[in-house]
Amino acid sequence: MYRTVIIAEAGVNHNGDLRLAEQLIEAAAGAGADFVKFQTFRAAKLVTANAEKAGYQKANEESAAGETQLQMLTRLELNREAHLHLIKHCNKHNIKFLSTAFDLESLDLLNELGLELFKIPSGEITNLPLLRKIAGFGKPVIMSTGMATIEEIGEALDILKQNGIPAGLITVLHCTTEYPAPLEEVNLKAMQAIGETFKVKTGYSDHTEGIVIPVAAVALGATVIEKHFTISRDLPGPDHKASLEPLELAAMVTAIRNVETALGSGIKEPTVSEIRNRVAARKSIHLSKDLPAGHTLTGEDLIMKRPGDGISPMLMDTIIGKRLKTELKADTQLKTEHLL
């Protein structure tokens, strides 16, 4: 059975506090996620001094009104020592560390720290230098595609493949970049379209409220699920309000694992449980009336009733016209030894 990779997206929900980041790692591990993912960036290399926050960031951080993106991101940076500390904490709690880099210097840091795969965030899918550098590492890549057209996805994939990453090492995540994402804009079928168009593994990076949509994505074939989570949606910060809390994250992981089990092999055949129930649920041929010995059976003489451990109703046409050896009562389950 294929196991969906579940990435618990801590992102910047640590609020620049290492103890809070530790709690996020512990919550993700406790929920059963495969990875806990942070964000690695140098704010000055990511945004200009006068870049405004996104609309959802303004709405979710009213207490920081007037703050620029640069100011917000500067207080959310994690330095090299913080990364080492968090990796050690992940190892302690048996969960894999992952982080998304937003600039070339940060990519070098993550590669130096030995990350086993690289995640391309939606906003960087048109960043040619970043795509080339990631491809140069020769490691598996997960690429989110929020805000992207199908043509832009194709261009990014071409860059990755031209620079050393085979399609087999790439997983493309469908995504709707809004926090929270409206259900009418989710378009989960686009995930399947991406896979069919580019012949790559696909998954889903979810920004909707609740856990229903990522679970549905697994049912539709997602091989990776990424979902924001937080210790509490009441915490200040740009992403907390659109994140799951720990118990919800655990419920999502459980639901995904249950769906994986339920998806099964795809081969239609009776299960062990069904075989036990066939006799009770199916029917066999019985007599509808009292009949004398030597009687030639007609369709009116036969009735299909449970249990199903006698002659199958599918053989009715072969029974009609046969003669009875002995007198039989109504409701008798017909057997081959009753027939001449």
C-alpha cells in the first residue's frame, strides 16, 4: 500500500520563538506527520524595503498595522544556529525536518545541512535562478503551483529537468494561494490534470479550513499532502488563523491513513468478510408450493429465497423442465438430488 507523505507546515508560525518552534515539532510528531516544514530566508534578499504585505497578512495581523513585509519577515527569520537546533529537536522526536528556501543563500544553507529533498514554494515557481540552483543539487523536488498557469508549471518543470532533475524525482502540488482558500476556488481536479499533462507524481498543498479537502485529495490520488498548522489560532502572526491546531492535525493524519487503507488494491473481488456473508445475503432456488413426485418444474414452481447455500438462481433456466424424484413441500430448498 502506498503511503501518502504528510508535511505539517509550521512555516513562520513559530513567531521567531525557538521554544514555540520546538512545540510545533512536538505537535507534528505527535500527530503522526512525516515532515515538519519551516521557512528559510533572509528578509532583505526576499522583499524590497517598501513591499506591502499580502491582503491576508494584513487581515490576520491587525496588531501590526502599517508594518511592511520586510519588517514582518525580519522578525520571523531563522538563522543557521536555529536551524541546527530545530533539526536536532526533530531527530529527538523522530520526525523529518524540512524547510522551504526563498533565496539562493538560504538554498545553500539547507543543502549544507543535508536536506534530503527540496520544496519550491508557489511564489518561486517563476524564479529561474532558484529553480536552476535547486535542480543542481540533484535531490528530489516538491513544487507547489499556487497562482500558476498550466504553461508556467510546464516551464518550471522544463527548467528542473534541463538542469538535472528527472521527472521521477519531481512531485507537483496543486495549491490555491489564499488563506483560507475558498472552496469554490480549490479545483481539486486540477491536481489530476497536472499529473495527466506532465506525467509526474502529484499532491496537494492545502489552505482551506478544516481537514475535508486534503483527505479528499488523497482519495483522488495525492501522493503528498501539505497543511499549515499552529499551536493555537489565537496566536498573533500572519498564518495562524488559516492553520490547523494540533488535535485537528492529528485527525487529518488519521483520516488520510484510513483513506489509504480503504483505497485498497483496485481489484474487484469478494473480501474475507464478504465471503462470510454470502450465504446469509444471497438467495438460492426454493419451491413456491407443495409439489408431488414426478412433477415437471415450471418457473411458477420456483422462488428465490435466502439462504444462498443451495442452487444459484442463475441456474434457474437449467432447472425448469426437470422432474422431481419425490414429493416436496413449499419452501424446500431445491437440491440436485431432488431431481431426476
